[in-house]
Amino acid sequence: MSAPTLYGLLLTGGRSTRMKRDKARLEYAGKPQLDRAMALIAPLVSRAFVSVRAEQRDDPQRTAYDTIADLRNDLGPLGGIQAAFQAHPSNAWLVLACDLPFLDAATIRHLIERRAATRLATAYRSGANGLPEPLCAIYEPASRASLEEWIAQGMNCPRKWMSRGDVELLDLPNAHALDNVNTANEYLAASATLGNGGSSGGAASSGPLRRVKVRYFALLREQAGRGSEDLQTAARTPQELYEQLQRERGLRLAPQFLRVAINDEFGDWQQPLAEGDTVAFLPPVAGG
Amino acid sequence: MNRFTLLETPLEPARLAETLRHPSCGGYATFEGAVRNHNEGRAVVRLEYEAFVPLALREGERILAEAKSRFGLERAACAHRVGVLEIGDLAVWVGVGAAHRGEAFEACRYIIDHIKHSVPIWKKEYYPEGDSGWVNCEQCAAAPGSH
């Protein structure tokens, strides 16, 4: 009996609470991680899907691919896997997190070649602590009932499920292939390693340009002479962007008095900027 | 939700206070902030408020939620004006409902203090001499030549 056909599922619904940025849109070597990961898995599976939260359904970067929306929004990665099995119950799923910039085709091929289709899942052991890595793993159709039972018990940690289940565990051929990126500092380090030049604080004169929207308020709006603008910039962080705008727009407020917002949320001066971001520099507030 | 609102029209305290009523509340406290005819030693003729709307709404809701859990409130609401306001106009209204008066007074104070401190709303003062200035901003210039 042949093994169930393998589909791919890239999980992009994470809330990125530590990064404060959509990890799928972080760029490495000039390319968003969403596109890098989909390019990696598409040739290795019969069909590849992007797993999204319901409210991400219309995100144009995600809808460039086939998507599967979570049925519930409180299950984390398990919600994505649950929705994938609901959509295609007879297929096996290669499930990948989208915060694994070092993942390479060799690591995925190794997983597929060693796949144990008669067990519930095949996964790597973490190079760091030996625990199963549930977000670079293959889930067989037979795992669905066990996962649903796990969810019904109120559990949502796929790693714990794997630790108890009938799972084939492999050693990683490349110890760093599954290093993940959770914070702005980890991103800067990873993008530097992967050739984005993203690590140092030097002048942002070279490197890829990204299109961002800048919004101005109050005194900064008057100094800039506009409420907003779209521009192409080599700035990699809000700090570099503000330095550029001080020069080019004559902004005269010192940055230590300002706060940063990215995509309508308070952000960080060192947070990496991505294509399409909206950045606002907020003068000292005075409500009431 | 929408317990924190930004309005381009005059605030109506009586109507806003109606939204607080709840059978488990024994104490209601409200605060009204109005446009004053002077600030820091200068006469002021009117004010203009500007907000970063999506972030102001989110931050305002966050402060109300924090106050509700911190003081065990049944109700918490705030409405803030944007646009041009004349002397005497209401700029902000805060209202809370709690089981007892102590939490109600404290929570009302907590909410207005935090709203003034962190919600992205800005205020421009216009003076009788014809000039104007953004409150809290005018002292924040970068040193000349610095970046």
C-alpha cells in the first residue's frame, strides 16, 4: 500500500507577540519569508498551502497562494493543522512554521525520505533539547483523530502531543536548520547571516529598497508639509528612516521625544521594516 | 465595544452617562475636561485636537480595560473630541460605574491620567497674538546640526 499523498502547509497565522511584526513578511536576502518558504516546499509536495487566520484571508501576499483558514483562532499551530485535515482528510501534511529562515531543501528532503507513513507522524528531534519539533514535521491522515482528541481535552501544544504519540523521530542532518527567529535581534542576526546585511547600524545607503508609507501628525505634519507619503527607502529600521526624513523633510524634533508606530501599533525604533509597512513617528501626546 | 470614542461633534455628558447604568453599580463617577482660556501663563483663544485614530482607539480601549480589571469596574467609558474647540467646550469625558464610590473616584482619575499620557492625541493652542503652538512639542527640537 502506498503512502498517502503529501501536501504542504506553511503556518503563517502566528501572532508574533515578541517580534511584533508579521514573520511571514520579514525579508531575508531581499525576499519575504513567506515566498522563500513556499518556493522551498512547492517542488517537494503535490500541493502547497498557506495556513492563515480567518482575518488574514484577504492579505494579498498570502492569497497569492492557495490558503486554508483556521476554523478556530485559539489553537495556535494545531488550529492550522486541524483546518488542513478538515479540507483534505486523506492526505498527509508536511507542516512548516514560517519563522525558520535557515531551513533548507536538504533538511525537508531528508524528512520526506525517512517518513514513516505507518506511524502518526515523522519529525525531527530538537538539536537543543532533544524534544520533537512539531513545526517541521509530516502528519499522516491517521493522526487526525488523535489530534482532535487532544484538542477536545483542551490541549493545544503539538510538541506535547508528539512526545506522547506514535511518532518517528529523526536526528537533524544540519543542527541549525530549525533555529527560529522570535525577536527583532534574532531577525537582525539571521538576516545578516543570510546575506541581507541587516546587522549593523551603519548608513542605510545600500541594500534593497522597500516601499513604505509614512504618516505625520501634529508638529511633524506641519514640518513635513504633508499628512503622509509613500516612499522607497533603503532604511532598515524606523531609526534609519527617521534619520533620513530629518535630512530630507526637515523634521526638527529629536527622536528621543518621539514614539514609533508600525502598521497602527506601537513599535520599536529597531524593529525591522518590511515592504508595505506604514510607519508613523508620534510627537509627545497631549490629550485631555 | 467602542467604549472609547473620538468625536467630531460636541460631547453630551448626560447621554454618555446613560451608557454607564447597571444594576450592580452603587457608585458612578464622571470627569469632564473643558477648554480653558489660559495655559502656562498665556491667554488661549481656542484649541485644535488631532488624533491618530486607529491607534488612539486601540490605546484608549486598552486603558479602559486595564482600569476595569484593576478597580473591578462594571462600566468604563471615555469620549474625546477632535477638531477645533472654543473656550468652554468639553474636550474629554470619562465615566465609570462601580459597586462602591472609592473605586469609582480612583478609576476615573486613573483613566484620565493615562489617556493624557499615552493616547496619540495632540493639541494645538491658538493665542490672541495670532501665533500658535503644539502642547508638549515645542521644546523637543533636535540640537542644530544633529541627526
